[in-house]
Amino acid sequence: MSAVGVQELPARDTSDQSARRKARRLPRINFRPLLFAAVGCVTGVYLYLRIAFGGFVPSDALFVAVFCALLVLRPKRGAIAAAILFIAFAGLGAGLAHWERSRFAAGMPEGEYAVTGTVQSAAVQNGRTTATLVSLTLDGTPVAGKMSVTFASEEVAPADIVSFTAAVGRSPLPDNGDVSAEYAYANGVRYTASAGEFSVTGRSANPFLRLNAALRGVLYENMDSDSAGVAYALLTGNSRGMDGSFLAETRTGGIAHAFAVSGLHIGILYAAAMFLFRPLRRYAFLPAIALAACYSALCAFTVSSVRAVLMCAALGGSRFFGRKYDLLSSVSFAGLVTLLIAPAQIFTAGFRLSYGAVLGLALFSGGFSRGLRRLHVPVFLANYLAASAAVQIFTFPVMAEAFGYISVWGMLLNFFVIPALPVLFLPLIVCALFALCIPAAASVFLALPTGMIAALLFVFSAADFSAVLTGFSLGAGGAVWLVGTVILSGRVRLGTLARGVAAGTLCIAFIACMVWENAVFSGCKIVVYEHGQGACALVRTSDCAVLVIDDDISLSACEDFLMRTYGGELDAVAVTGENTARAVNVAAFLPAREVRVRTSQETGFRETNVLGGVRFEYGGLSFRYEGNALTLSAEGVLVKFDFSDERAFGADLFVQTGDGDLKYLLKNGIIREIKGI
């Protein structure tokens, strides 16, 4: 037996050594042409737009640097082809982003026009309708792009062709993180207007718009308004008609994707269609994908629905031709097509969350599931838990950046909502179709979904799911987190030691980024925020925090800003501008001990301490009003906040050293962030 053992040992060693040598010859990342093309395109589009719109920070290039390092550290099979694909599509993405940016800036100038357009979507609120128009003409001249219009009426519906005369404004290009401008840019909304009088001159020939309008009409005519708003959101993704408090609850609860026609909806519909057409065997995917594409058209081709349709097409095509389905290649194909058609979609939270969720599944769900099965968790439950965790891990920084908070209840609620969604979604589709076909019995057909939605509304009204983690900014930590998840996934080949070192390094880097971004140990930190025409600035030291607001900023914008940057109580809110009464109304609802104004005034807020005075101090911060501007003196540096149209020395905000030398001056006057002054 000892002889046998002696003979077997060298063979085993030789086999192990051969396997290790083979592993060392393999590239860090498998060569998937679509993956490298998609990553290159994302890189080109993202970096170009960040640089073009003044929001570039060094951490934006972190992923590119790590990705390139993984290619060159082991330049073996496919490395040259991968590099060529990456560079070529990065250049193509940047070129397309530049072309789209030029198109957005082109068009008719601001002015009074006779406008004609087709209503693509409409939402009624407080007796007014906010609509998005397509197929625009201004003074009879066809123009590209969309228009956002507010009508002083509720009698506007999708597919209506409307005409009116109004002062038309232009949507500005995004500048340094202006959220409202980014939304308009990503959705192609080049023009804005407000119409008092208008006329409906016809109906669009687009069958999907007409179906959307008919669906909206039958729901609101045969259901109560709250249930109809939820049903319409479930079917079309337009959630603007939902009750505001319920919509806020779903967002903070982490299940708003259920009302946004996400990939989950398309997947449910595609699976149901595959089951319905199963007698066609391998050809069943053709009518199934056609149905999914038509449904995406009904929902105005939202990002998540287009992604799901493309991935379903890749899945069906691979099975039709007998090829192995690869999730990473499929999502890469979908992302590449989306960005080549509409590069600005990279700005939207929908794009990042939709593709981030699928990437999380591709990178982590398999490994998590195998780990849970080793703990003797049932296969179905292991797969489901693994998928939920994988999605949450990869979308965590996207949620924090896009919405300013992380849902505490998100994973638990999704554990129940995702399996329950088909039970609500499929009957709703069937009942709505019958209601459209037989209008006389519409209320009967819609009774079942009305009851189901009423039960859902009752659950959310009886329970509080609004707990969130908020008041912090990830900053560069978001990029570090995403890089870390990719490197530590099983898709990147690293040895045990290298993986451990990478995990420790990235953990330390993430913590350091979070501390640097959110803590103030010395000096004074200023962060400035713009939203539409309004602006505000948060001034912080190690022991105090003061928010400076102008008279154009809204309460929701201030709350959103604080949600992303500061979770504590403010020492004061300082009001600037001419319309101080309006600004005080905003400041009174913010979490602050005091509200500061230049001149004392009577208010109706008994619980709000409104103080007047030209000078006031908090800690080492000394403030002084100068007309409509506010000057701050801190750490021997002078900072002046002037958000009015009259520029102060060419800037809204400037920093000046104690000896009078200008330290910081921006062309648009808004300094985004100053640390340690």
C-alpha cells in the first residue's frame, strides 16, 4: 500500500501543478465581445457627459483604470481584441453623446409660438394636467424633441393632438448635477410651456398611444381614483397619477419598481406568453417576444422594458438556435443597443437600476445560491434569497446617489412583493382587456383588481415602511463599492491571497471615502446645490451646520438636498433674496432650530423661531447680510452667497482670502464644494 501511495502522490502533484499553470495562463476576465463593447460604450458616454457638463471627479475614472489593469496584468488570450473593442466603442459612445448633446442644444429659440403637438403622457393633479408632447410644430415648423406643458385643465389625455399659443422656454443643458435639467435632457424634453387656453384638434394615429388613452379612460371611469392610479401605473409605468403618500411609501419601502414597468413585468408577460404558445414549441418565442415588444411600446419604451425585451429576445434566440444562454452577454447586448440609440439614458436612475440589478444577478446570484445550498437551504429558497441579495448589493450605491436614501424595508418587502406581483399583474391585464372589449361590463371585470389593489393600499396605510438610511453622501465611495463588487465576484479570476488583499484594500478605501465625504473635523465645508431656478448652500463645521437658501428654492428640493448630504438638525436656515416671506415658508418646515432673515417679520408659525438682524454667528461662522446677498467669514476666508440675477463680481458665490486676493471664482458663480477653507 505504501508503494501505491508513493506512485500516486507525484501524479496528483503533477495534476495540481498543471491545473495551476493552466489557471495562470487564463485571462482575468473571459473574453465576451459584447461585454467589452458595452463597457467601452458606457465608459465613453459617461466620461464625455461628466466632463461636458462640469461634473467630472477623479473617482469617475476608477472603474476604467481597474478594468484596464485587469486586461494588461495578464495579456494572454483575447486581451488585444478586448482592448481594441473597448477603445473603439468608448470612442463611438463619446461621439454619439456629443452628437446628441449638440442636437439637444439646437432648435428654435425661446419666444411666443403657436404650438401643436401630440400628448404622449399626461398626469392630473390639483385640477391641472402635466403633459409631455411629441411630434411638435412651432409656428408651423416641425421641430425635434419633446415639450413639457402644464395645462389649466383636466381634459387632456394621451393621443390627443393639442394646439395653443404660449411663451415657450428652452430646457437648459445639465450643469454640475442639476437633477431637473438631467431629467429633461435624458428624456429629450427640449421645450417647456404653460397653456391657459388650448384646443384638441384631433387624435393621433399611433395605435399604442390610442390604446394607452383608452386604458386610462376605462380604469378611471370604473375604479376609484386611488385604485385607478395604481392600476394605470402597474400597466403603463406612469405613476404620476398615484396618491402622493402611497407613492412615497413605495419608494421608501424599496418597491417602487413594481409601478414602473420594470423588467419584472416584461418577464412575467413573456413567461405567460411562452406558456400560452407552448404548442408552437421552439417557435413560441416569436409571438411571445412580439407581445413583449408591443407592451413596451404601450409604455413608451421605458428603459427597463426595452432592456427586458432585448434580453428576452436574446434568451429566445439562443434557445431557438440551440446556443448556450449567457446572462452577461445578454445584458451587455441590451445595454449596448440602448446607449447607441439614446446615450443620455445613462443619466436616468431607471437605466442604472435596471442594468445594475441584472449585473448583480449575473455576478453574485450563482455564488450566493451555492453557499446557501451548502447550509442545506432548499434549492428554490436558496435561489430566491441569493437573487434578492445580489440585486441589493449592486444597486445599493445607485439608490443612494439617485434618491439620497437606502430603504430599511426594501429586501424584506421585495421578498413578498416579487412573488405576489404576477398574481396582481396578470389578472389586471386580462380584466383590463375584457373591460376595453366590453365597456358595458367594465366595472364587473375590474372588480377583482379593484379589490386586490384596495387590499394593497390598506396594508400600506396600516403599516409604516418609511424607515430609511439617509443624510449621507457616498461620493467616491460609490465608485469604490462598484469596483469592489466586480473584482470580488467570481467572474474575475483572482487567487485567494489577491482576493483577500483586494477585499481589505477596498473596504478601507470605502470607509475612508465615506468619512472624507461626510465628516468635518476641522475648517469649514460648503456644498452648493441647484434645482431649477433655485439654489441653496450647506455650511458645516465640526460643531454647527447652517443652510443658506434663496427665495426660488422649493421645500422638496431642500429636503432632497439634505437627504443626500446631512441627516442632523440644522443650527439655522438663513434666507436670502427679495421674496423672504416665501423663503421663510420653506425654511419653517426644515429641521432647524432657527430661521434667520435680514429684517424681522411676523409669521404664522408659532413653533418656528424667526429672527431678524444684519449680523449673526454660529460657532466660528460669522454671517452678514449685504442687500440680497449673504457674506460668511470663516477661517480667515470671506465667502459671499448671491443667488440673484445681479452677479457679485461676476459670480454668485466667491471666496476671498483675508488679504483681499480672490481665491475661487466660477463662470456661473456657483461653487459646488469647498472643503477645509
